[in-house]
Amino acid sequence: MPASPSAAEPVTDRVAQADTMLCADRQFGDSAAIGERNLARFRLGLTMLARHDGEAADVLRTTASAADEHLRPLLYDPVLRNCFEVDLARLESGRLGPSSFGSYVSGYVPALAADAPPATGPCEALTHPHRSAWPGLGDAWVLTEPAPHGSSQEMLAGRLMELYRGALGDSRAAGPVDPADSVRAVLREGAELLATLLPAAGAGVLGHVTMVGFTHRESEEGPLQSMSGGDPLPSTVLLAPERCTSPWLAAESLLHEGAHLKLFDALRTGSVVKNATERVPIPWRIGSWTVIRVFVALHFYVHLLVFRAAAAAAREAVRERFGPPPSVEDLDEPSPGTPAARSGQYRTSAERARYLAECVLSLPEEALTENGHRFARWLLTALRLVDDDAPRPRGRAAATTRPAQPWQPPENPSGGVLQRITPVDACALPGLGQLVVSPTRSARMHWLNARSWTVYSLCDGRDLGSVRTAYARAVGLPGDSEEVDRQVSDSVRRLVAADLITHDM
């Protein structure tokens, strides 16, 4: 277990702070902001696909222009989200054929065009009877063997089961288990317990789950306990029925997999690492992990430690309603033959979280994007609220051995004019201070923050000096300040590299 928080502040206060903090960051923690960005990405992606698939163009554009309340059930539908991601990947690699998303969504476009009341998602409509996973806490539903009506639903049902078996890694796997009433009751209680212990973070991760399936699977690593779908089966949590033998076990499973789904959605609109193939040794597992997998694991462990701190401090009313929390943390045995198996270390969540935090702190500054540094600071701050032994950032040696050098602007020719590339597809999120934009000749999306968005808007044929002057006026800074030079020069460099503007002499 993590070290006890400082006695100078009550445990419940620090847990409440950590719970709030896990939902405070607008990029990685705030589910409403994450959802808004994903809807913008969805609209823009469908518009991009429509430019490259003439046959499905009308269907794709009609879907892209639908109101948010009509679009959400499509974005978070497991089959449609999978098709959308596959289509975007193919478009980016120049291999897009007929849009698979277009073929599966076509049966739902008439309702969108008629502006009918929001309906259930396409896959949800396959279940009879409909069973809500946790009424009052979100729209998630329980998967059972699909019962399609008509050819379009039969095609959808076939694809859903194909994705389900693909996620399990077994094309011959049996269909989903129809859970007993007692299992569904404990699932609901687990969600309610999670939202009670962590009103912000717990309730937040539940909102990223669309479909809950129960299944049995045996592998060389043992029986399946729980998993999140990720790319193969988006917005989905799969559980062994045995995970719903107590509300505490169910709550921890939902937190685990829901946190993965939340991060999956967040990372769709902001990368955190510059080198996706860089690897880090993991002493309790054979082989190594990519840096992004280190972040994913650390993200989960921080949530788990906050949950366990909340469980330890739970009031008597919680214990009376849901039963007492487990008294001892389950130990996770390292893989045989690993350094951890030989030394007896890294068996607890706290030990693993500290190791992963050290890995993140040891990364070269240039290994992470601006979002990556923000992500690391956010997670480690939350971790230290519930674990006094968590590592803290260390000053970099370079800062103490070399005198600070004055800032030098990147090379940006002073002559010539700055001009936006046209035409582009774009979607603005003024409330978040972001613009997502894609040149029509490209197949890539670019996320601009408020600073880059402002500079981008000023690149209308002005020279660099005029852009600096107008930018300074827009943001309320002195026109001759070094900070204006820094912000404009950095933004121009990135916009040119993204092929969003030209700098013609």
C-alpha cells in the first residue's frame, strides 16, 4: 500500500483533492472537454473522408453536420468508432477504398436528416431486451447475443461479433455471456460505489464506457479478468462474471478499464511522446514497454491508488451499504524469470507506480511533447497527494552547471509574406481555445492552441513584422517584447512544418 499521507492534512481532504485533480486538467482529465474535442475530430474526419469517397460523400457529410446529441451515439458506438478509426488510418496511408463507416452508418442517416429525436446507438439497438449497465450514472448498456432485424442490422451484428472475438484474440470464442440478474445488480452497485468514493474521477471514467460485456476466456496467461477494448472494440469493457462477486471488486475493475478508455479518448486529440518506438525496461515483465505504455500504466496506477486511499477512508455509511473494503491489496506476481521475480520487488501497485514515475522523470526533456510534460506534471502531482514516497521532480544538472543562455528566436526569414494554405477543413472549439484543421490536400489533422490559432489567423499575406505587431495587440503584450517574438516565431515554425502556412520570399 502507498505510504500514509502527511498527518498535517486529513486523509479525506487529500483524497478529495486528488479526486478533483484527476478531472481538472482540460486536456487529460476533464471528460466534457475530452468529449468536445473528440466530437470535433469526428466531424472533421468525416468531412475529410467525404472528399476522398465520392460514393459515400453525401452520407458522410450529412453525418458530419448532425447535432451533437445525434452524433454522440454514433461516435461512441463500438462498430462505427472502429470503422471510423480504420478509415482514417487508411486515408492517412493513402489506401482508403470505399468508406466502411459510410456503409454501416447509411441506415441511420434518414433519421439524422429528419432531425428526429436522438436514438440509441446502432449496436445498442441490437440488444433485446435492453439492459442499462448503471442507470442514472451514464448511458452504458450490457451486451448480450445480438438479435438483429433486417439486413443492415444483420451486417452490423456480424461485425460486432467479429470485433468482439478479435478483441479476445480468439476467432472461435463463444459469444458474450448473458449475465444473471445478480451479476448485473453487483455491476450496478460497483458503479455506484465508484461514483460514491470518487465523485469526480469515478463518475468521469464511467462516462467513457458505452458497452459492457461479460465473457469467459482462457489463455496461456490464465483466465481473463477484465479488459478494455481500445482500437479493436472501442468504448467497451469486457469482464469475467466473477469480477461482479462484490461491489468493491466490480468498482475496481470499472475504474481500471474505464480509465484506459478515458485516456484512449484523450490521446486521440493530443500526442504525449515524440518517439513512439522508444522503450523502457520493466522489471516485473519480460521485455520492455514503449514510453506511451508507461504513461498508460502510470495513469491507471494513480487512479487505483487514489481509489484505495478513498476506500481506506470510507465512511461508515459506505461500508454499511457496500460492505467493508478488502483489507489487503492483492499482490500481482511478476512474470517468471524477471528481475522482480528474483528480488521480490514490484508486487504492489504503489511500488510499480513509483517505478513508472521515476521512468517518466528520467526521460530527456525532448522525449515528450508539450502535452506530454503537462500530462506528467498532472499525474505526478495527483500521485503525491496519496503517496508521500512518490518521486518528486529533480532539478536538471544542466541548469546548475551552465549559465542561462538568452533566448534566440528560431530561424524565420524576416522578409516575405506569411499565407495560410487553402483550401482547408477546420472545426473550431472556442470554449477550449483550440482549432483543429486539415489542408484538403493532406490527410492529417493539426490541433492548434489559442496562441497558434491567433498567429494562424493573422497569416493572410502579412510579413512577419506585421504579424508580430497584430499578435501583440491581440494578446495585450508590448509589441517589442521578447515574449511576443518567442510566441510568434515558435508558432510560425510549427505552422510551416505542418504545411498550414507558407513563408514566401
